[in-house]
Amino acid sequence: MDEQQQMKGYLLPKKGVLIAGFILLAAAAALLAFGIYRGTRDFESQAVPFEDFSNKGDYVYIDVAGISDWVYKYDDGVYYAAEDPTGYFYILRMSKHNAVYMPEQEKYWQRPDDDSVPMPEPIRVYGIAQKIGDDLKDAFAQVFDITGSDVDYYFGYLYLDTTSDPGTDMMWMCITGALFSFLSSLVCLAIYLPAYSAMKKSVKELEERGETERAASAFAFSGEEMLNGAMKAGGDYLFVKNTGIVLRFDDILWAHIRTINGTIHTLALYTRRLHNVSIGSLKGNEGKEQLAEAIDMIQTRNPNALLGFTDENRKLYQQLKGGSRGQR
């Protein structure tokens, strides 16, 4: 690997970040497409009757001939007792915002014992078989004045949740996964692409100055990394890792230590072309000492730089910045 490639490799995040970003983006598209496919599939044709040997998680249906008034409410769910044409009883869960309206079935549930109310045409409802919890069992036992054992006998151990189906559940799982993958891809791309853009600008500026080989050579012979690996100094240049930024020391107009939330310390640099380059993220007195050494190094390489955060330096920087517009 030649010196220029070594320099560019240091300035850019690992290519794996970019590859991961595109893989996550592709995964997001695939999950979204699969979720839409699952959400639009016809699962009702695959449903089976809700019977005593149904298992939790099965996609089942009931032909509702009679239905009670609501018995129990919890979150968005409203629970009813239902009866099929053969006289078996079930517990249904429906959404309070999207409950199936069954006036004839309600009337049939409330029928007197003389069979004067004819059985209406049953309405088929679909859903996922779920386990009857203790709170739900207690609510039905209280409303119908029966014991918990009676609830098991009359209604079984499972109820039908009409608010859930394999397609919708999988669709929302896929959409959630797609959203997570998409946001993760944005994070990866937001790390790599700005650094790549900055690196292209830095290299272009070096080429315009005729300093590309000189800067690459300076990088090759630069010393150890500073500020916990955030930057390297070589010759007349400062190389900021993973940011794409190469600075000439004589371009630095102002440098100071910035403290965030009283605990995080960074090196803030202001140059002729870049405003507020933050380097490093260090904690405690040891971090401050490293940053002080970086400030001393900048002073050695560029005695004209303004050092330290003061109102006077801030005003001087504004004057220097205004006088350096259009300059390289």
C-alpha cells in the first residue's frame, strides 16, 4: 500500500462501515417487501376450526351464533362469551375500536329458555388461539357466578383473539425490523459518507497546493496517535482519524479545549476553511493533560494560532476569519 493510500485509509472509517450500511439498507427493503407480502396474503383459507385440541398460537375460527355483552376489558381488548351453532361456548377478544357488530347474535344469546328466538346466520370470526390467564378467568367466573373450574369446563383453556392474525403480526414484525435496519443503515452511512466527502475535499485542496505527496510522506513518518487515537501529527499537517480531515498547522486560527457537561473534553479547532472541528472525547484530568499537550504541540507548529477560550480570542478569530474569506 502506497503512502497516499495509507493516509486515505487513516482518514476514512473502515470500509466495513459502508458495506454494513448498504447491507442494512438492503435488509430493510427486503423486510419491508416481505412484511407487505405477508400482510396481504389470504390466511383465512388456512384457518382451522377452534376445537378442544387446538393449541396456543393456532390460527382458528369460530362460527358465532350468539354473543354476550362485554365481560372484561383490558388495554385495547374487550372480551365476550360466544356460542357456536352446536352450543359450545368460547371466549372472544376483540378490539374496542374495531369490534364486530352482531346484533342478531346478541339477541340470540339473551333468548329465553322457550326457544322462541331463532338462531341467526352465524358470523365467522378468525384469530389466534391464546391461553386464558387468571385475571380473565376470574372475570368470567365473577360475571357468570361460576367457579374457575367451571370456566375451564365451559370455555376451555384457550380464547380466540380476533385482533391478531399471522399476516398482520408478521407484517408488523417485519416493518419494525425494517425500520431498525433502515435507521442502523443511516447511522453507518452518516459515519462514512461525510468522512468520505471531507476526505475528497482535503485531497483536492492538497492537489491544488501541490502538496499531496508531501502530506502523504508526512503521514507515513508521523509519530504516535494522540488524544486516544483521534489524530496524528506529521510535518506541517494534522490528520484527523475517521473524519477525512487534513489540516495544515498554519491554517489553524484558534484552538481551545471544550468541556461538555463538565466531564467530556475535546479539542476545538477553527481554521481558515473549517469552523469548529472537534477532535477526541476524553474524560478526567488525564484527558485534560492530553489535550494540553495537543495545544502545546499546535503552539510549537503555529506560534500565530490563538490558544485558549477567551472573549478576546473569540473576537480576534472573527476578525481573522473575516479577513481570510476566499483564501486557501
